[in-house]
Amino acid sequence: MIYGELIRLRAPEREDLPRFVAWLNDPDVRKNLALSLPLSLLEEERWLENMLQQPPPEHSMVIEIRDGDGWKPAGNCGFHFLDWRCRSGELGLFIGEKSLWNQGYGTDTVRLLLRHGFNTLNLNRISLKVFETNLGGIRSYEKAGFVHEGRFRQAEYQDGRYLDVLFMSVLRSEWKE
């Protein structure tokens, strides 16, 4: 487990998949992700099998919050496109439980991923992509130290309109734990 202030990260298990499918099929959750079609449990099982074929640092993790004496899944996160020569990677995350939105769990997850990326994986640059309409995500990333690098204009098509995709990053030298 990897522990933050409000959350912990753990490896996904097969029994998590129905919850992931429910989250990813929710239009409110999906609108901030690069998903446009409904997702089946079979597809999510294939995702898990494919993900487990990747190097361990690129395995997705379940975001959990305290729930009484135990822990409750809240979302999913991880690093993608790791480049070991350049010491860079891209992070992605979502809080799937809508009742937990705007409570600091996303920001805590980003901070924990930065700590893990810089201190454990020895990355020098961590980047992400975010839709211009994801204002909560953008605020969370800025709070964690990400700076805006650029914008791909009208790079995403969603619900009958084009959206800009923002690129943000943080360098190890800029990061304050």
C-alpha cells in the first residue's frame, strides 16, 4: 500500500472490476476521460489482463478512502508512457464515486502520485492531459504544483462539441513535497 493523508493506493483485484465498469459507464465520470462508448465487464477484464502484462510501475492502482475501520474504493490512478531514458511519465486518475468529488481526494491522490513518481520511480518530469472543461481536475493539478505547458486546440470531440486538451507538467526541481 502507498499511503497519503486522505487516501491509500493499492493494486486492483478482479472483484474491483464491476465497480470500475459502473464508474466508467456513468456519463458524469466518463466526461472527463477519453472514453466515449459504454464499457462491458468483459472489456474491463481484458483491460486488467493487458495492464498486468505491463511493467509493474505502469500498473494502475485503486484509490481508497477510510470507511470506518476499513477502506472503500473511490477511484483509479496510475502512470502511463514511462520513459526510463528521459525519466518521464504521464499520470492519470479519476474519482469514480461522485459523492466523494470536491473533498480533496483527487488532490491528495495527485500529491501521492508525485511523491511516488519522484521518490520511488526516480522520475524527473511528470505530465498529464486534461480537458478544458474539467475545472476541478485543473484546480487539483495546480494545487499539487503542475504548470500549464500548452493546449491542443479542439483535440477532443465530446457531446457534439470540440474541447481543448490542456497539457500540464511538474519537474522534480519544481516539486515541493
